[in-house]
Amino acid sequence: MGGRRALLVVDVQPTFCEGGALPVPGGNAVAERIARHAAAHRDRYDLVVTTQDWHVDPGGHFSELPDFVDTWPPHGVAGTAEAELHPALSELGPDVSVKKGEFAAAYSGFEGVDGEGRALATILREREVTDVDVVGIAESHCVRATALDALGLGLATRVLTDLTVPVTPEQGAAAREELAAAGAALVSSADAFGDDAGPAQGR
């Protein structure tokens, strides 16, 4: 029944949380919720992947006068503490870590590569992943782009709605509408695994 499922944890980094260079309201809280979900359901995922904005010199993506559409204040600078995974994820133990955006803007995790230079699509294909759950920051930007690319690759894609936050409520609503129209399932983490209603339901 079913295929192999991956959890894609998108850009859960201090740079995108309260206190960071480009904070998204609720970022720190969503990092904690993602950590709890991953710990509780680790056995349900054949693969856990993290993505990180890892900017070295992304050209016009950075601006001192950003429009917050195509240009942004410097954030996710490679090698800084802000660009590392959020401390809440210290026990996550991802199977794969993907970094994106070194020398250009990169929103989707599928634009990133791992330490061996393998693209995310290649990694998922090699691991025979058929289904993905997408969580992280921000729902309206990198989570949206990652989920849309996953759908484009033919992966059954769910966005766990309480494990992501948008830059603004309006942008979040627009992203959810676009994702649903593209075929993504929008579900809460509580409903992600329907047979988890009781404690220790072994399977």
C-alpha cells in the first residue's frame, strides 16, 4: 500500500525567524512544531530532507533597497549562524541536507544540491520516493515553490498547513489556493497519519 514518503523541511533557519535578517512571524514556533512532528512520526518517513538558503553572492536577489518581491535584504548568508538549521531541529538528524541559492535566487528546494552536488530530484528518484510532505518557511515563497516543483515531478504532494507560515496572511491564502489548484493536498499534521489516533498503535 502506497509508496515511499519523504519529509521535506524547507528553509527552517534562524534567518527567517523572529530575530533574523528576514523574519517571518511565527517562524520560531513553527520550527518547534516541525521538530515535534518529525520526532513523533520519524518511522513514517523513508527519507527526511532539509533545505537551506545558502547565499554566497546571489546577485540581484540581495538589495539595500529591496522590493520584497524580487529583491530582499541580505539573508541566509553562507557560513553564518543564521543560515544554519534552526536550533529546534538539532535532534532532527536529516538523511539529506540540500543547500540552494549560492550565486542566484533560489526559492524551490529542487534548485538545491547536497554535499555531493546531487539535485534534490535525483536524490528522491534514487531513493524511489513517490510521496512528499512539505513543511517549513515560508509557505508563500519557498514552501510553495518546492511543493509546486514536487507536483511537477509527479510526486504525490501534501503541505502540512500547521507546519508552515506565510510572509503575510494574504500571501499565504494565495499560495494555498495555487497549491490546491495544482493538485497538492493541504492537511494538518494531526490528520497526516489517520491511524495515529491512539497511543502506541504499532504498525
